[in-house]
Amino acid sequence: MFLPTNVRYSLRFLIELKKSDKPLSLKNISQTTKISENYLKQLAAKLEKHGIVEGRKGPHGGYRILKTNVSLKDLIDIFTEGIKLAPCVQDGFVCTLIQNCPSTKMWQETNKAIEKLFEDIKLENF
């Protein structure tokens, strides 16, 4: 199981921003991370919408990070529908076997453990 590209690349993007005291252009970040400028622009728009980065235009423009207490789980939630290992851990999922299913509890506990693990992985620690 791999995390989606947009989650992995957004983390790389944020780590680059975190290393700098001044705003960085997408062109510079693209050269450093080997992520296309167009893809970075898409990631930046979503991260800006969630208040994690700020972009400014102009000669001293670029992107800067606003929040470093962002977790890996936050990024997963922003770019995906969250961590769901099995249908029975999704909100509103109705399963006729849930009362007698031998694996439901295991999936629920495993899902919670993974969410907790990803919640504890914070950008500020890298």
C-alpha cells in the first residue's frame, strides 16, 4: 500500500518551504524536489485553501509555510477521503455481517492505530 502521490509530494513541498526563511518560487521548489511546477501549483492551491501555506505574487513573492504542526494524517485527509483500510471502518457503511463478522473489530482497531500513528508524524519534526 502506497500513500497517494499528492500526499507524498505535498510533504516534500512543505519540507522545502520549512527549510527557508523567505518565500520560495514554485520554479525553485520544482528544481529542488523534481516535482513539476504545474503539479506544485495544484498542491499549493489546496494547501493554501487549508491555511497551511501562503502564496504571494511579485518580485519578492513565492510561497511560505504558515503552519508546521501539520501531521501526515492532515495531508492524507486534505488530499484523499482519509484512511480507510476496509469498508466497515467508513462512516455510514452498512454491512449485514457486521454483528457476526470476525474481522470487523480488527479492521476498526487497526485503522485507529494507523490514524494515530500518522497523526503523530508532524512536519515540525522534520
